[in-house]
Amino acid sequence: QSMDFRIQHLCQPANVVCHYQPMLELATGRVVGCEVLGRLQDGDKLIYPDQFIPALTKQGLSCKFDTAVSRQALLALSDASLGSAQNGFTVALNFFPQNLKRDKLHAHLQSSLQHAKHRDLHIELEVTEYDFSPEIVPELSKLKADGYFISIDDFGTGYSNLAMVKRVAPDYLKIDKSFVFEMEDLTIRSSLIPEIIAIARAVGSKVIAEGIETAAQAEQLRALGVEYGQGYYFARPMPLADFLSFLHKSN
Ligand code: G
Ligand code: G
Ligand code: MN
Ligand code: NA
């Protein structure tokens, strides 16, 4: 099919564009890290994951893509001036589950990992709850022992087994944005967010809420004890230069 062919042609490191979305500490408003989101440059326009991920995975290009995004982001952030956020700045990278193998990760990212380590960047590896399966647990445990932070993304939408979640003891659970969107229409009693927070506490994880679009949501989440947040209310995912000026203005 022509879309598949187009993606195969475009999926080269030179066409990969990283956008960075700030992650804030809700209690202080400080930017403490960012999530890296990959796009593909197609002539003068960008194409977004929804449009290329199916073709990418179908054609076995998922590793090529994850590697190109991670390398570009780690090298760029290792070189950037992060101001007062530089100590322990957290870089969250999304990975397809098949690429979250420790040996594979080290083989593909070695020099960028060296740079990141040198700059004291904390690397957070995101796996969606949907992809959280028994086979991945031992790999996540190894990665955690190596010093990576692990987060379960889109939490609340998948089918994870809590015993498995507890075994990994992820550093972060990321509350899926659908729960944040519906928050204002619901009373807190009917929202699942307090239960998600309780699970996080039980397994020793901190909580990141994504999809925060209003001040009211940010405040409600902060009051519930959610530590970190991301969303359009603070900033959209954006190119590196814009992200760095946002960071310097905020902190
Ligand atoms: O910002 P946005 O529309 O682009 O992201 C849509 C989805 O694409 C998200 O679920 C995100 O996890 C996924 N995604 C974005 N960048 C990457 C990447 O570099 N690797 C992987 N595996 N998924 C990504
Ligand atoms: O699935 P994952 O959480 O990795 O991807 C995050 C996705 O959410 C990206 O597509 C990103 O652009 C999007 N996103 C980030 N903040 C917001 C927000 O406040 N509102 C909405 N609608 N989408 C958001
Ligand atoms: Mn994510
Ligand atoms: Na998510």
C-alpha cells in the first residue's frame, strides 16, 4: 500500500523530529522534565504518530524509529542549557514494548546514553499499560536496576495485573488523559482517579497526570496529591528551541 511505502521511505533519522512536552511539579509549578514525542517530517509538513504508527510497526520499523527519537532527544538535551532544572532533569521516552529490552537498548543507544549520564539526565522509559505483559516484567526490572526510571503510561485503560505492577514497582504511574478530561463532569466520588492514586501508593509509585487542560484540573489533581502534570494548560509538545525558552521562563 502507498502509505506503507511512504512511511518506509520517511522513517530515517534525518526525517525524525522530536517535540518536547514539559512535565511540571504541581505543587511548585517548576518544570522538572519533559516527554519526548516523535514526528516525521514529510516535505514541509509533519506527520503525527496516529498516522504512521500502524505502518511503522507493520513494516518492522519500530526499533529504527524509537532509536532515532531517543538518540536525537538525548543528544539535544545533553547539549542544551537546562538552567536550574539541570540536576536530575527527567527525559521521558516512549517505547514499543519489543524495544524495551536492556541489551537491545544499550546496543542502540550507547553513545547517547553516555552523554545523558554525563549530564545527569534521568531517563524515564514509558510503556503503556496496554503493552504491560508478563514477558516485559523481567526486562523492566533489569532496566530499573540499571538506574532507568520506569513509568506505566495511559494507566487505567489497560488490563494490567496488579501483582505484576507491584513486582516492577514502577517509579511513575501516568494517569491517562481520559480520566482527567472527565474530571470536571464528575464528582470526585465517581472518578477513578483516587483509586489510581491509591494503587500508586500501594506499589510505591509517584503519579503523573497527563492531559491537564484547565487550571481547575491542575488544582484538583494537586489537592488529591498527584505529584506531576503535563497538558495543554501548561504547554503543548513543541520543538526544542520553544521548549527551552518555556523552561527558562518558568523556572
Ligand atoms: O503527541 P502525540 O499525538 O504525538 O503522541 C501520540 C502517541 O504516539 C502517544 O501514545 C505516544 O506514546 C506515541 N509516541 C510518540 N512518540 C513516540 C516514540 O518515539 N516512540 C513510540 N514508541 N511511541 C511514540
Ligand atoms: O499516549 P501518550 O501519553 O504517550 O501520548 C501523549 C499524547 O497526548 C500526545 O499525543 C500528546 O500530544 C497528547 N497530549 C498531551 N497533552 C494533552 C492535553 O492536554 N490534551 C490533549 N487532548 N492531548 C494532550
Ligand atoms: Mn507517553
Ligand atoms: Na499516555
